[in-house]
Amino acid sequence: MEDRREDMELLEKIAEGSRAAFDRFYEKYAPMVYHIALRIVGNEVEAEDVSHDVFLEILQKPHQFDPKRGSVQAFLAVKTKSRSLDRLRKKRDLLVSRLEEAALKEKGAEFYFLRQLEQLVILDALAHLPEEQRQAIIHFYFHGETQREIAAAMNKPLGSVKSLIRYGLRNLRKQKELFHWMEAGRGEEQHEA
């Protein structure tokens, strides 16, 4: 209860323009925010950017927090997850834009474009997986890490990482829209061959 009271006082002082209150709030919650962002975006620089965005928003709009809806920790966790997913979507949109541009310039780039678009659909589907499954799949398929490296990074036994990847892939396949889209794409490839 004392912690909650301190958070409310800090947010009130931040709203009044207190730099010291903001510094204390940042010191208290920056590690948590950074950790959540890093688990979602999987990149230290991106996680730092997300953390910066979250705390800048706190500095500019400290009254967004509603104590009736939960704790400051929960508020920050939701905000960080949202900003992290927004960042992944922006990267996806930028990649789509670049791919479209490349497709216009290069002969035969349509196949490459479709392959990249399929990856983007998978990235979107990843957002719906449980966090540990998502992280394991991102490390394995997008960062090219071995299962042993992932186990070390996630501080999990190797068998658990293998299960996370297996169940994560199974959950991706269960997402009906993604599955039908990929099946249609495979059919077209076979037809062209």
C-alpha cells in the first residue's frame, strides 16, 4: 500500500513539473519496462527506444494512470507491450513498403515479395502467441540462434525451449487465416512449377 501511495505522489509531482519525481519514477520502473520491451522486440536498441517512448508519454501525460484500473506496474506493462507491438508493426509496414518498391524495380521479384509477405503475416500471428513461445520462435527463426543459445538467453532448460518452439509453431498453424493464406500460396507455387 505504501508503494502505491508513493507512485501516486510521484505521478502527481510529475504532473506539476517535478524533475526529481520523474527521475525517481524512472529509476524505480525503467528496468521493468526495458525487460518487457526487450522480451517482445528482441533487440536491445529497439527496447531502449520503446522504454524511452513509454517514459516520455508518462512525463507528458502522467494523469493517464487510473488507480481504479490496477497498479502502476500493470499500467506500465500494458503500455510497454502496446508500444512494443506498435514498433514491430511499424517495422513490418516499412519492410512491406521497401518490398513493394523492390518489386517494381526488379524483374522476377514477385516470388521474393510473396515470400517476404508470408513472413510478415507470420510476424503478425506471433503477436497472438504466449510470450515465451513468441520469444523462442523469434530467437530461432528470425535471429538464427541455436536452441542451446536460446536456452541460455531465456534461462530455460534445452528441452523446455524445444517444447516452446514446437508448441509455438503448432499455435501458429492453428490460426486459421494464416494457415489458409500460406496453403493458397503453396498451391500457386506448385502450379507455376
